Amino acid sequence: MLGTLNMGAFFPLLFVAAQQLPGGVAATLGAVQPIIVAFLSVAILHESLSVWRVCWGALGMIGIALVVLGPSAAMSSVGVLAGLAAAASMGTGVVLTKKWGRPEGVLAMSLAGWQLTAAGLVLLLPALLIDGVPPGLDGMAVTGYAWLGLIGALLSYTIWLSGIRRLPVTATALLGLLSPLVAAALGAAMAGEALTPIQLLGFALALTAMVAGQLPSPKQKGQASS
């Protein structure tokens, strides 16, 4: 179940959204995940609703929208539904990962590896039926696949699962705001893409939301001090 939610369903839905929508719209839909996680935490983990983190999640989503949405942004109902479903799939996976925890003696890399294996098995038959066996796999293709599999998946999910274990689940989801921000920063640094003042404002809002969402709410601080 975790392999399907975190990877097997998440990635295909994400790629459908990316194909159907401009990248900025897809990234903004993905930024709704912290809000989804906050409400799922109430339903699944029986935590009290963190209005503090919901508000920061909403501000973070606005910040991401300012960074990545452009005047040419267009909507596709299929893409929007896929983007929201991808956020819901990953959000549910994050909350269930927090609920079930990691088995005793199992490393985060082992957990990530088994989830990726499960996701691959879930997607194996649909991939063969829809696309068939990839033709002409050369050295570059194998190198790219190894990079995506080892660095983009196994290593990144190992770090992600370690973070889920140590941080509050909604605070962890807020860290997902870093993904579109890093993409925008790399575009500016490596591709010479200039950031407008509006984008810089959105960048600042998203970073503020991400950092502030890691802190306890003023109510929690008051309870701790008393």
C-alpha cells in the first residue's frame, strides 16, 4: 500500500499532470499537499487540527503560485484532477508512513527500496500493456535510468522517510515546497532565467511558510511555558 501511494500511483499521476498542464500549474497543485496532510492527520492519526500549519501551508501554496505561474498558464480538467490526486496519494502515503512507522531493525533505505520494488511490481503490467518493452536502450538511457532509480528515487526517498520519522507529519509535508523553489533557483543559476519581483516575493513567502511551519504554534509555546 505504501509503495503504491508514495510512488506507484503518485508518479504516474504527477506525470499526467505535468503533460496536461504547464509546469507552474502542476507545481502549484502539488503544493496543496501540506493542507491535505493536515486534515488527513486528524482523520488517520487522530491529531488535533493544526490551524497554524494549515495557514502556513496555504501561504506556501500562494508563494509557489507567484513563483511558477505565468500569464500563459492554462487549465486542463484532466491535468488538474491528476495533480490533486497525486498530492492526495502522496499525502495519504506520508500520513500512513507516520502511523505505521518503520519496523524494528529495518533501515530507512531498506524501507524505501521495498516500497520502490512494490511500486514497480504494481506498475509492471500496466506499463507493458500500454507502452510495451522500451526499444533501443543504449548506454545513455541506462545511465539516466540508474540516476533516476538510485539518486532520484532510492536516495531521496531514504532521506524523506528518515525525515517523516523524526518530524511532525504536517511539518514534513511543508518541506515539499522546496521542490519547485529549487527548480526555479536552478533555472536562474544555470539557465539564466531572471526572476521577476513578483517571483522573488513568492519565493520569500514560500520559504517563510516552510520555515515557520516547522515551529510550534504560539498556543503550544504557551502550554509548554506554563
